[in-house]
Amino acid sequence: MQVVALLIVALLLMTTASVSIGGAQAGASGTAGSIRVVVTSPSLLWVVKEVGGDLVSVVNVIPPGTDPHAYEPPPSQLVSMLKNADVVLITGPTHLPVESRIEELAREGVIRAIIVDYKDYVRHGLRILPNPRTGLPNPHGYLFSLTGLCAVARTVSDVLSHVDPAHTTYFRARADALVQELMSELSTLRKTVPHGLRVGLAGPPLQYVAEELGLNVTFMLLPDVESELSESDVTMLINAVKAHEIDAFLISDMVAAKNPRILALVQGLGIPVVLVPVAELSSTPQAIPSTLLGELRSLTQPGLVGNGIGCPSSNGRELLHELAVWLAACEAVLILVLVAILNRYRRVMMNAVVK
């Protein structure tokens, strides 16, 4: 009987061990019994891991490499990912389609997690900038800035402390250390910014990082991330170039992939372009400001800031500049004329089919 009893105890211990191991493998990063966090951005995931450490398990609902502005998971999949979450961090509240759906599920009572959005980050120090093209609040790109990441870190610390008060000291210490590190990095970067550098932006997402570094943002091409390049946008860009208002043009890899015409247009105008790899660095967002600034410094030549980076001086530079503007304007007009002709041809063919 003793042998049988020992065998039963051994089997029970093996079963318990296998369940524990299986649970650890199936979950996200974190330990058993950790706070379950769901996010809608790789940058938010990074902050949660930095602040929560081993006491959180965190998952991103948007797959890597996916355009977050277009991604909408099947409802059953989204509910499955959210139903056991303790905290959900979003960038909006309605910045992305998936975030709008999360808000709806919360109102319907399908999920009972704490929903954290940028209104909470604002209460912890985030300053929402006005979009210079529209005058409306710009919800895009604050996670690419170090000050934005600091606000999120403070928010995450408070939320995790609310869920798990026993580890408040742990969360706050990690958040404080992260904020100190990020602000020290920002102070160092600001000292290396070329004085008086004027930059144009392809769109809203790079406004936060450019302004916090102390760059002089003098132009924004697209008024929104979903906007298509229009004739008026091209005209505004050409006028800004003619007025010598742009020393360098900043564009993210995501915008460049979606709007390749922008790169060709700006390069045709002779303006140095900095391609900022925000998609590539979204899982390590603290590296975006230093990467952007490093690319800018590589373009900068002493004495040429405010006169066109890397361009010849005096009359030769002016002649090349005017020629580039003229050629780009001709190209832009030709494209618009071709589009109009194609649209006219399409209407004629449709009318012919109807008749």
C-alpha cells in the first residue's frame, strides 16, 4: 500500500508540474499570476515591459508589419484576446479601427478590463500638439517622442499599481528610472541639433519627435495619415521650396511606402530627404529620435543651414534650385493632366457602354 501511495503522489506532482510548464509556455511574457495587459502598438508594448518587468504578461493585438490604420481583426479573435485582460492600453481612444471596436466592446460589457488611452497620458504629462495643417489635435506619432514615452510610463506605473498595490514600489521605481533615462537622452540629443534647421514633414506622425528635438517645423505636406497627395499639396510644397523655407524633408518609412510619389517629388525639388524608419523601430521607440537626428547630422554641412543643406552657394545654387523647382512643377502638372485625361476617358467609355 505504501508503494501505491507513493506512486499516486508522484503522478500528482508530475501532473502539477506539467500544467505549470504548459501555462508558462502558452502565456505571453511574464510569470504565473502576472497582470495581463493588451496593447495596440509595439511602442506601448515596449513601455509596459519596461515598467512592469516580470510582473506583467503583455500582448499586442496588431500583428507585426501590419498597417495599424487598416487592420481590423475578426470580432471573435479580438474578444478572445481581450476577455481575460486586466488592462488594455490604446493610442486613441478612436485613433485606430481596432481601438474603436475595443471601446465598443467595453461599452457593451463584453470586456471588463481597465481601458487606458491618451487622455490618461495627457494627465501624466503628455502635451497633444495641434496639427499645423488642420488646427485640430494631432493624435499621431506621440509615441515616437521621448516625452510621449515618459507620459505613458508614468501612466502604466499608476495603472499597474492600482491592479497590484502590493508591487507599487516596484512599478514606480522602474517607471522613474525609465523616465530619468529617456529625459537624459533627450537633453543630450538637443545639444547636437543643428541650429536654425528648418524641416518639412510628410505628415503628422513626425511632428512630435521633430518639435521635441527643437527642430523648426516650417511645413507639413499631408494634413492627415490617410490623405492622398493632392494638387493643392503639390502647389504648397513648390511655394515653400521657392521661398527657401525647407532645409530638409522628413518622411517615415510607412508614409514613403504608401506614397512613393512624395519621395520622387521632394527629391526632384532638390531638398535633402531623411527617411525615418519608424516601422522598423516601433518595437524600440526610444531609438527613433537619435536615429532621426543622426541622419540629419549626416546631411548637414557647416554654414549651409538655412541656405539649403548640401547645395552649392551663391548664383549656382540659386540657378540649380530654380531649375529643380521648375522641373518638379512640370512633372506634377503633367501627372495631374494625365489623371484628368484618364478620368475623362473612363467616363466616355462608360457612357458608350450604357448606350
